[in-house]
Amino acid sequence: MAAELSTSINIKEPRWDQSTFVGRAKHFFTVTDPRNVLLTNEQLAHAHKIITDYRQGVVSPGLTEDELWRAKYVFDSAFHPDTGEKMILIGRMSAQVPMNMTITGCMMTFYKTTPAVVLWQWINQSFNAIVNYTNRSGDAPITVNQLGTAYVSATTGAVATALGLNALTKHVSPLIGRFVPFAAVAAANCINIPLMRQRELQHGIPITDENDNRLGQSTKAAQQAISQVVVSRILMASPGMGRNIFVSIQSTTGLQACLTDLCFSFSLVFATPLCCALFPQKSSMSVSRLEAELQEKIRANHPGVERVYFNKGL
């Protein structure tokens, strides 16, 4: 009879070393696996029960270590790390590849009229807003008014920026024009992400010591977290830029265009986890970089703490 699984496995942290890029990449390849969007509610509930029970010291009968880790990654792919709530399906990072493939394909197909461009830019930025909200940092509740204001400002600002920059393609050389759509995506991300997560910038995000003891809320941590997410998401869009440049410099047949789109889709499978892995999910910063009053509070109440930790979001 097999021995019962030990309850000492640390499932609060990922299975692989998060201090290295390779370890983070392995972690995110598992969490962003597009197959996770096909999991049923029953499978998610089963994984949730395994992880919840294990955290309370209860081991499911016959559970193996590999099954525990699999349950953890199913859990991590669908439930928010701070609130514990089930995330919106299309907002999960595992939905990035199929959703981006669909939206990008439509943006590349329906581009000949201004209404079509506006519609698909709005759909694209609405999707980005959902992703940004779903993968926010912190557990503070957000009111409907706050969410609505964030959504309208984020999508309107991002769409206007993207359309404005795309309009420049008519007034610059063809070589520069090929890079303008990518610049538009980058600029839109710089607007959409901070606006959808503006509550974090206004009120801060939870910071802890290395043992997960909560120390307070920091806007400085929120600034670092959002900046890192913006960089990751801009680079995540780079396969689309490569696709646009390739198509624009070649006279492609229908078959070549389909093959190019397949290569673009395939590259997204790698770009999503690799760009998520650029920075640790559990980010950190020195106490000396926090707000002055927070520094004083931490040094008075926790004199041994030199670094604080926080969930940066995705």
C-alpha cells in the first residue's frame, strides 16, 4: 500500500525556481497552456478542492505528487492569486493565444473601412481591458462605477491612440509605416493597462515580507508592477508585428498568407509564456524605494525587513 503524500510540499510557490528565467518560463508554459481553457467546471472544482484541502493539511486519498502539482497549475490558471475568485474565461492567460489569434485575424481581414477598423480596435482593446482587470494585483473590491470608469477611459484612450498612430502610415515612408501598427499596439498598452489598474496606482497594492506577512499597501510597488506588465505585454505583441512586416514586403498568395498566420499563431504559443516570464510573478523591491511613511512604519514594526514582495499581476 502506497504511503500517504507528505503535507510539507510548498504549493504556495511554483514548482520551478522563480529566480531564473528558465524556471519562470516552465511555470508560465504550464499556466498559459491554451488547453486549460477547455477544462470543465467540474475539473476546476476538483483541482480547487485538492489544493484547498492540501493547504489545510488534508490529502486526498491516493493523491500523488505529480497529481498535486497538476492540480495546482489547473488552480493557478483559473483562480486569482490574491482574491481566490474564479477568473473570467477570456481574461485568463491561457486564453491569450486563441483570443489573440481570432481578434488579430479579424483585424487583418476587416481593415478597408473606417467603421470596421474602429469596431475591431474597440473589440481588441475591450479584450485587453478584460485581461488587464482579470490579472490585476491585489484583493481590494472594485465598485461597478470604478470598473466602468476604468473601462471607458482605457478603451477610448487606447482606441484613439491606436487609430491616430495607424493613420500616420499614410504620411510616412513605407519602411517606417510597417512599424507604425506595432507602435500603436505598444502605445495602446501603455494607456489601457494603467487605466484598467488605476485603483492600484491610487491606493497601492498589498506588500508582504518573505513569509507572506502583510506589511501594508504601496503605490510605489504598484508602479513597478504595472511597468513590468506593460513591457511584457508590448513584447507579447511582437509576433504580430513580424507577421505584418512579412506580409507587407511580400506579394503573398492565399496559401502563403495562411501559412504565415499559422506561424504567427504558433509563435504566440511561445511568446505568451516567455514574455510573462521576463519578470517574477512575485515581484520585489527594497524597503528604501517605498513611500517615506511606509518605510518608517516597516522599520519601526519590522526592523529586520529589507525587501518587500507583491503580486505584480500579468
